[in-house]
Amino acid sequence: MKRFWKITKTEFISIFKDGGAMLILFGAMLIYGTLYPLIYAPQVVREFPVAVVDLDNTPPSRKLVRMLDATPQADVRYSAQSLDEAKALFLDRKIYGVLYIPEGYEKRILAGEQNHVSLYADGGYFLLYSDFLGAVGAVVGTAGAEVQVGTLMAGGLNRQQAEWTAMPVAYDVDMLYNPYGGYATAILPPVLILIAQQLLLVGIGMVGGTWYEKGTWRKFRDYSATRLTFAKATAYLFLYIPLMLYIFSFQYKFFGYPMNGNHVDLLLIFLPYLLSVIFLGLTLGALFRKRETSMMMLIVTSVFFLIVSGISWPKEGMPEWIYALGRMVPSSSGIDALVRIRTMGGSLSDVVPEAVTLWALTGVYGLTAVLATLRRTRELQAAAEKAREERRREMEEQ
Amino acid sequence: MGLFRDSIKREIRRFGRSRMLVTAAIIIPVTMTVLYVLMFWKGTVHNLPVAVFDGDKTELSRQLIRMVNSTPTAHVAVHVESIEQGRQSMVQGLTNALIVIPKGLQADVLAGNGGAQVSAEVSGARILNSGLLKRDITTVFQAFNIGVETQLLGAKGIPAAKGYAMAYPIAFEKHVLFNPYGSYAYYLLPGLLFLALVITVSVVTVYVVGSELKNGTAAAWVATAGGSITRALAAKLAPYVLLFTLLSLFMNTLLYRFMGMPFHGQEAIILVLGNLFVILAYMAIGVILVAVSANMRFSLSVAGGLATASLSFCGLTFPAIGMYPTIAALAKLFPFTYFIDLFIEQSLRGAPPARALGDLAAMGVFVLVMAALVPRLKKVALDPKYYGKD
């Protein structure tokens, strides 16, 4: 046990005395943990500028325009005389949507004929496009219902009957777990847990590479690889559990993300999550020979790991084998489990497959970490043996 | 030219000797490019699983379920026995939404008592899924109403065509501009590919310059170029400009040739120029960091972090008009913001090529800043006190 703590202590010292490792493991976690939420903090885009092309310009068409302007999403800032004019505004990034009302709009309403209005939206901004579509849909639905009620009442129904006929099946579509459809609420929890993984991997890899560069490994070449692995893992676990709780409690509260689920369930997911990440890091760390190798190899994988988890681009949109391959990275199951507990209020029993996957990864990467460490200590033992041999031969020759 | 050629040879030898550099500069980005392209190959999202609670179990409720199932995005995967069970299936990650059809739907409709209703709960945990499903389910509910009303009016003797016009007095047609197939992948995938490119450019540039300091070989590097830091730097970076330009052409080929991404631009060369400029701009940031900090490891952390954050700032995920003004202003400090603007304008919006000039100029500014710091780089390169820092 004494040997165990000696390794843990050496690891702690390697981390705390190393400005580079501290910057990655702590500094970056705090910087990213604050910066990314700030970028997405407005959550939704309100009152984005749109234009109308109202070729009818009658009381009912102007009313439709006013109704669109009154929605929280769209702000009717321009009134264009033609679609071409509106398109020019589009290209100049002055507007993000157009509502087109054809000539004869009022006449058709009075004649009881169907009207066709058109909306043009920018397909590049998925959020704006969806919001604009929703806003126009709601406005047109309300205006249409008024027209219908008028027609039906003219046909002899009373107001209530007319309203029931105009909308025979009342409906509503609610958003659960994220009532305003906020971008940050959906995307930040996954990003934060992913950042924890990436920084741990880079940080552990950096310390591992430094151990090689500085010859620290040599001090421990006669230690058992299992003990080395577990002692090092203990050091990182001690450092990161408080950090995770800080991010997922304090930071969460600060930025107002949903805090459902209970803390014990969360901890029971964080434990195998951190362990599997740490063991993966130790595996890589025992293979790297330079301080900077982990950064060169791992920074670029961050966004890829986020996407392959299926949180922003759904798994239904990607080939199954890539999604399955992605499960080998702890963040994939970690993100799913975190979102379902913290955001959706699930319990541990709702994330059994993810928990099982994380423990399996802990086992697999624990094994690879021991093997990689064993390879390193063997290498060093052989090198030491060779050096001793040479020294002996030199002595004999003298 | 001899000194320049010697310097280039020296750099290529250094590159070839470092297994790590070859992995980071070629193997990883190429592998990731291929994986990304395969990942987005389908281009659109179809058949997201949803749960249905059908408390009515009548011809009318089944008609509604069929309508939900025939939308492009929703696929009725589970029939649940209770609302609770439906929510459970969302929390377990099996479904993305729950359609609730209460008992008595058909009876209420026929009675005309205004009591008929349906509802849907969409999980907001995944922003793309929830956006698509909310849109499509709302459309289905509207269409369902129009259909039911047309039938009701028909029962009163109003012919179907007239009844439909009455039930749907204001129809609207949606036109998605600049994205004919309505595929978010056409925006997201290029963003991800070019992000991987600029991250690679950043870390590799910092490494190839910074390792001269770390290993204490910077003086030899400058000496090979005959003592000229400008020549030394140009010769060092030239092979990588070529390498990364090839990498960007590889990405573009996959996008436009194999994925069938539409090109609405007027001049493809503008896009290639944009690629070249964004590569140069991130190289410049790398060199600036090394020159100022004289610390490779620190520069790697910062350059890697800046390059990765570029995606969030560039407005492709969350639009710039929605950001806090301070954040939107910060976004202007990232070359990627200009590159994405240029890419969208020139390839998807078909804007006139002249509009790209501003973006190119903005990216060029980063190179000018680097040029201004070349003397500082020389000082750092030639003074052994800056060597060996980790």
C-alpha cells in the first residue's frame, strides 16, 4: 500500500508542478466550461429580421403581416415590392425569411376561395428556418381559422359551432425537458461532459509523455504494472470528481440548465465514466513518448466524438457501424446517460445499457492500460539490464 | 534558391522522420474526413422513432397514426398502453416523441361538441430531432383537422373541393432557399471537415516551428536558410501549405463530386482561394503564438483550443444574430468565421465573387500580423535562453 500511495503522490506532484498539465486539466476545463455556455447563452433567436412582399395590400393582408410581426420569432423589418427585391435583401444578410402574399388575397377570401401564400427561408440556418416556419404556420392557421369562422357564421352557424367546425380536433405540441427549444439546454450538457473526457485524455497523455521524456518511469520500472495503473488512476479520480460536481452543479445552476435526476445516480454514472476515460488516457499515456503527442493526436478528435455520440446529428442519419464504433469512446454513453438523467429526469434504471457499456469500457481500458504499462516497465527493465550488463563487461575488460 | 531548397529539404526530412507528425498531419485528418463523409452520406434524417398512445382505437385514430407514420421524419415505433409508459420510452432513449390520442376522439368529432383533442410531447433533449418532429407533427395535426373538417362539411352536403377550400382558406407553401434538398448535412458536414482541417493546420504548424525551440535546433534551422528568418519560415511552411491545400482539395472533391453537394457558385476558384487563405490564417496564428510565448506546449494548447472553438463562434451552429454582441464581436477574431461566410456565400448562395473579397482580406490580416512578428520570431529562434522550454 505504501508503494501505491507513492505512485499516486508522484502523479499528483507531476500534475501540480506542471503548468502545462494544470492548464489542460483545470484551466481549460474552467475556461471552456464558461466560454461555451456564453456563446450559446441566448438559447434562442428572438425577433430576427424578415421581409414581406405584400402584393395585395388590403386590410386582411396587412393584418397577416401585423400578426407575423407580433410573433416572438419574426420581426417584419422590410416591406419589399417584389420577390427579387426580397432576394437581394436575403443575399445582403438583411433578412432571414420572406412572407409572400399574392395579389387578390382579399378578393379570394371574400369569394370563399383558397389562398396561397409562400414563405421563403434560409435553409442554411436550421434553427431560424424551423422557427420561421413555425411562426408563419401559426399565423396562417389563426388567420385561416378567423376566415373560416366568418364564412361558417355567414352560412348560419353560431360562433361556437363555427369555431368547432373550423377546428374539429384541438391540438397542441409541447416540448418536454427543454420548453423553449433552447440550443444551450440541448447541446451544452453533452459538450461539457465531452470536454471533461478530452481534457483528461490530453492531460493524462501529457503527463505520461513527460514521464517518458524526463525518465520518471525509470523510478517505477520494478513496480507492478497493475499497481502503477490503479495508483495513477486514483490520482485523476480524486482530481476530477470534485471538478465534475462543480461543473454539473454550480455551473449548471449559473447557466440555468435543467437539474433533474438525483445526485447519487449521477455519481454512479460519473464513476465508470471517469474510470474508463482515465484508463483510456493511461493506455495512451504509456504509449506516448513526448509531452505534446497527446495534444497533436487528440484535440482534433473532440468534435468528432461529439457528433458520433448522436446528440447533434441523430443516429438514424448515420451508418449503424459508425455509431456502434462510436460506443467504444466513453463520451458516447456518458453523454446519453447524462442527458437522460440530468436533463430528462431519468433514474439509473433508465440508463442501464449505458452504465453497462461504461463499466465494460472500464474493464477493457483498464486491461489495456495495465498491458501498455507492463510493456513500458519491461522495456525499461530490459534497458536497465542491458546497461548493467554493459557496465559489467566494461569492468571485466578493464 | 539553393538555400531555400536546402531549407525545404531539411523540413521534409524532419517531417518524414517523425512518425507522430505524419500521423497528426496526414493519417488522422484523412481518416476523419472519410469517417465524417460516411457519417453524413444519407444527408437527411428520416424515421425518428416516436411512441403513440391510442386511447381511442377507432378508424379515425388509426388514420391519424397513419398520417404521422407517413411523414418523412417520424416513424411510429412503439404503441404504448399509457402516457406514463410513453414518457418512459423517451427517457430510456427509445423514442423522441409521444403522440397522445385520448379515448373518445371519434365520438367527440361525430358529436360535434368541441371536445375532441389530440396532443404531442416532443423531447427537447436533441435539438435537431425535436425541431424536425415538432414541425412535422404540427403539420400532421393541421392536415388532420383539414381532412376531418372537409368530411364534416361533406356530410352537410358541401362538395369535397369546396369543402377543402373552406377548411383550408389560407394555404402556405414553403420554399427553402440555398438548400434544395433541405439537408442540414450540406451545412454541417463542410463545417466539420474544414474545422478538422484548421485544427490540424494549427497543431502541426505550432509543432513544426515550436519543436525547433524545444529541441534547441532553431539556430540550425535559421542557419540552413542562410540566416534569413523569412526564408527559413517560408521554406518551413511551404511544404505544409501544399500538403494542407491538397487535403482541402480532397475534402472538396468528396463533398462536391461524391456526396453530390450542389455548387451554386459562379467561380470554384474563389472557394479554393478561400481554403488557401484559411489555411494561411491558422498557420499565422500558430506562428504568432510560438513567437510570442516561445513555448511550444503552451502554444499547442492555445492554438488547439482556438481552432476548436472556431466552430461554435462561426455561426453555423448558433447564428451570429442571436449571440450576445460581445460574443459576436469576439467571433470576428476567428478566421474560420470569415471562411464559413465565404463558403456559404460562394458555394451555396451563389453570391457574386466580389463579395468574397472582404472575407479574404480579413483572413489576410492574420498573415500580416504574423509578418509583423517575424523579427520577434528571429530573436526567439537565435537566443538559446528560449530553448528547451516545455
